[in-house]
Amino acid sequence: MFDTLTEKLGAVFDRLSGRGTLSESDVDTAMREIRIALLEADVALPVVRDFIEKVRGRAVGQAVVKSVSPAQMVVKIVHDALVETLGGEEGEGLDLAAQPPVPVLMVGLQGSGKTTTSAKLALTLKKQKKRVLMASLDVYRPAAQEQLALLGKQIGVDVLPIIVGEKPAAIANRAMAEARRGGYDVVILDTAGRLSVDLDMMAEAAEIRNIVNPKETLLVVDALTGQDAVGVAREFNEKIGVTGIVLTRIDGDSRGGAALSMKAVTGRPIKFLGAGEKIEALEPFHPDRLAGRILGMGDVVSLVETAAEKMDKDEAERVAKRMMEGRFDLNDMLSQLHQMQQMGDLKSMLGLLPGMGRFKKQIDEANIDPKVFKRQEAIILSMTPVERRNPDIIKASRKKRIACGCGLSVQDVNRLLKQYEQVADMMKKVKKAGKRGLFGGLPAGFGGGFGGMPIFPF
Amino acid sequence: MSWFEKIKNGLARTAAPLVEGIGAMLTKRRLDKDTLTGLEDVLIMADVGAKTAAELVGELGREKFGKDVTDGEVRAFFADKIAERLEPYARPLVLDETKKPFVILMVGVNGAGKTTTIGKMAKSFRDKGLKVRLAAADTFRAAAVEQLKVWGERAGCPVVSRETGADAAGLVFDAITESQKAGDDVLFVDTAGRLQNKTELMDELKKIIRIVKKKIPDAPHACLQVLDATVGQNAHSQVRLFSEAADVTGLVVTKLDGSAKGGVLLALADEFKKPVVLIGVGEKIEDLQAFDAKDYALSLMGISDRGDK
């Protein structure tokens, strides 16, 4: 997860002495690495092959600019090609330009997240002031209809009442009739999960399509899907006709290569992303972010968004301001520790950072344990307010008392104080250097990516 | 229909592209470098992963390079090697009858098929005359409890549940108490689906296990992780992180009757040495079967004759 393509390519190009233009053999070597990177990201092989051909053509003969390494150059070409393939324009929403009620059909494999996505889509449309009716055509999975009914209640969207024993086609008809009578704008039809090789079930979905003639047919696919994504997308598109793709579980740690496969095979846009089981609006799709993720380059934007979401912004600003002034005491450190914990698992967060691959070994060796923060927090919490403001006064006997208070050793207290000193020193330098020098004093790799986030050295 | 026939039929659709792919690669009779690369690609398309595919093809190359081969021979070769690799991990779930109840914890990401697998397992245990109870510890997803209740009715076993949003660990505590009182043979704990990189949800899972251990120190006696056959290389991360949090004792691979090949199993076996206890090859209750390495390998390669039968 941590090995980024840039590093792998860096190793390839390090062996090459000649610069100037990328030769065919340079590019061939690089393409092998890119191929593996894409396969590891679950991009389907036929798609990888086409993609590599396209990129090879662009890379050969490309003049190497002085300021960037050949590796960075190739990665940029690959990245741009990925963005292009994934769909250059972002935020392509639903096409609902038809006589209301406009039917939207949700299809996909079992467990891909159709029901949850239906509810999220309903909420998204509700926020756009649309009147939405949902109906579950899943008569197979136990309690599937109840699930949609419950979700509808949760988000305040009407759901077609359940009639036990009714067939999916009949439910579809009733949903459309009800929507016309009730003056709804959109009808979301949540179908049962089906395997693309199950001919009867695929025929059933096609029958439902013929009945309601949907304006949009959304294929819901799990971002964890492997090579099979290509087959699934092709079958659903051929047999039912897909107008767009929703990629779910994007909050997992998969690289999401399935999206590229499906886009390439069906030519249909990825319209939304689904993250989390809480019913919130669907997220728009950003090709550039996913491209970075597929290449294992880190997803800085997502990191910043996670940070923004989880952090107490005012508190962060207050600390940042104090840091700029070169003032930094243990209270500020405590606040940072707290925020670090809020942001969740350290390793997965570091995985979002670009260029973290080279630190993988150090991170693994250092064996960073989220509990470290908890312990450090406990140490500071065992100090008096005066001590927190003036750490200099903490001498032997105070240290002993603090160690007792938090159940740790004096060495642990010393370690924390040492760390604090290092940070405080750095802050003083920052003050001297002014704002521009802020990231200069940090270990390489930590600069840039953090943006306005509080910094905490390990 | 014999047991082998059934799994073969279930996997037949799964195998087709793989078999066709190998056939298409062997247009020349002599095994050369291009053919090997092509075969490697075919294996990768089955989610085997780049590393394992390279190893398998490497083995083929060492034995057969420059020789004449047919596609049947190549498939038989791969089937052999795959069976060999998986053999040590094809171990069924064995209930320890001295444990009452024998606690089985089901874990996995969302939509993998935990509840359905529990339903099917419960039914087959009931058919053998065992006393089974289900704990609906997925108190998060809407209607998850109802879904398990339907399975409880089908299998004829009681379901311990609380309203959605209730504390899962508390429910598990009650379920164990009831189960011990009733003298059950087996207690299934159905947990909510969770993505393995969500620390707080994995912590919740750890809490459930702590509670289980509080009541029965050596429980859960089995912790089964359910994997969807369509999952790709993310399966590695899933097994690693779930094992860290919950000490997974076995894997269940579902939805093998689809077009996905579950080839990631091969790489997983190598990496984690976890037994594969069950595979799902269809919707029916009897379609949840014990995993047999040889049958899996043969059917994956589209070989219909088991040879020794």
C-alpha cells in the first residue's frame, strides 16, 4: 500500500545514466512497473494492456525536463492518461430531463451496496428539492424491502408500501402508477442483487427495464472488486443497459482500479461515489483523485478533507497562530495530540500522504502505535496547569509525581519533554524565519502535503 | 448428483474465461516466452495476483520450457500446483462438542455475505440435530436484525436481538447468557459489516470479543471471516487487518458461482496460512460446502475428471 509508483520507477530510472529524451527501452522498463502497479490496484488486465499502449506512445521520445526526474515525468503522463480515461469532466450528475416521474433503476451484484446507495441517492435528490419515491423490488433477500422502508423513514423519503408476495415486475408497475398519482419527480427502483451469469435474474432485470423505461440505470459496484469488474460491467451493460456507475465503499483502503476497468469497458461515466453506511448524500466523482489513488500516489485532497472534517478548526487555528508567534506550550501539544487521535488510524492516514513509501520501513520499525498518543496525552494530563504553561519548571520531583499520576515511568515523561523541546525549538525557528520557512525545518517529506494542518514530528 | 459434480457445476461458469484464456494462449505448440507471459496474464485475470501468477508460470517454465504442450496439459499442470498450494489450508470447521455453546463469530466487510452464511450454516447444524442460537449483533444496518430473524425461522432456531442502534457488545453478553442457560450446542454471533481500515469499527469488534471472553474465556471458538469472491487485491488488507483485530481462524468464500474466480485465495493461503473452511457456490442452503483444494483447482481449470474417483 505504501510503495508508490514514483519510487518504483525512480529505482528503474536510477539505473539509467543518459538523460535527454526517454528512449524506447527506458519506457519499456517503466511500463512493466506501471503494469504491475495497475494490476495491484485491481485494474482489469485487458484495460491495463490498452492503457499501457496508449501511454507508451506518449512517453517515448518525450524530452526530459531538467527540474523533474524521468520517473516523475512518466508518472505524470500516466496520471494524466488515467484522468482522461476516467472521464475528464467531473461531477456529472443524473440526467433527469424527462416527463416526471422519472424512473431511476439501481442494479448490481449482491452486496454491492444498492439499497444503501438508493437511500443516499434519494437524499441527494431530496436536497435538490425533488419529490422522490423509492421502491424495493428485492423480493429475494430476507428483509431487503424492510431495509429500504427503514432507510426511507430515516431520511424522510416516501417508500412504496410493501405487499407481501408481489413479483418484482408488478412492484415496478405499482411504483410508477403510485408516482404518477402522487406527483413525484423521481422514482428510485432498488432491485435485488444478481450475478451477471444468472441468466434468469438478468432477464428479470431486463423485463423491469422494459416496464419502466428508466432514464438512468445505475450500476452499483463495490470499489473492492477485483479483475471481475470488467466482466460484470460488460454483462450488465449488454443485458440491461447502464447509463452510469456508482462506486461504493470508496472509504475502504482499496485502490479502486475497478472504476477504471468499468469506465473503459462500458464507456459510461462514474457518476457518484458512496462512502460509509450512514445515509448521507452521495459524493461527486473526481477523476484526478481516483487516478492518484490507483497509482498509489496518495490522496492529498481526501486527507485534507478528512482532516477538515475531524478537526476542530478554531482550535487548530488558535494553535497555528501561537506556533507562528513562536509560542508553543504543553497545552498546545495536548491539543495536537487530541486532534491526531481524532483523525483516526495513523497508518491509514499516512497512506494517504504522497511519498510516504520511503518512510514505510522507518514507520514499521518505529512501530508507531496509536496508543503512544494516548500515553503522551496521559502524561500531559497529569501535569498541573502551571507546569503545562511552563514546562521548564518540571524537575526531578515533579517528574516523579507526573509519572505516578499517569502510570508511566520517569523515562516516558522525559521522552515527552524532549519531544516537546524539539517542537518548541522548531517553532522558535519558524518565528525567526517567518512564514515561508515553516516547512524548512521539518524532515523531508513532511512538507507541503500537510498544508495548514498542525504538524507533529515523530 | 455427486458432491464433486455439484461444486464443479457451481464453478463451471467461474472457470470458463480462464479455460478459454489458456486455450487461446496455446496456439503454438511449443512453450515459449510469449506463451508464458500470456498464461501469466490469464492467471492474473483470475485475481491470482501478479506475484503468485509469476510463481506458477515460473514453475511451468522450468518443467516444460521449449517442449510441446497442449492446453489440457497446461491446465492439468496448473490444477496440480494450485491444489498442492491450497491443500494444507482445506480444513473444515470442526465443532468441539465439549464446548457448550461452541461460539462462532462471523466477521467481514459489508455485503460479503455474513448473515446469509450464518443462516445456511445454522440450517445445516439444525438438520444434524444440534441446538443452535443466533445473536444479531449487527445492530447498525437497517433491517439486518430482521434479515437474520428470517433465517432463524427457516432454520428453526432462536434469534437474540435488540433494536437497531443498540450496543452490540451488550447484546452478545445477553446472548451468551441465554445460550448457556439453554444448553445450546452452537451460538453464532453475526457482526455488522465493517471496512477493515475503520479503526473505530475494528475497536468495536475487539470489544465484542472481550465481552465474549469475559463470559467464556476460550471463546470465540471459531472466528470466520467471510470474503466475497469478487474481491480483488484488497482481500490481503481485509484478511490482515481482521486477523489483527479478531484472530480469524478460518475463511469463508462466498459468491463463487458468479463470474469471479476467487483466485485471490491462492495468494491469501500463501500469505496468511488461514484455513478455508467453506465456500458458497449457489443460493441454496446445500450450496455452502466444505472447501476441497483438489476439486477447487480442477474445476477452476475446467477439468471434469477428478481422476481418483
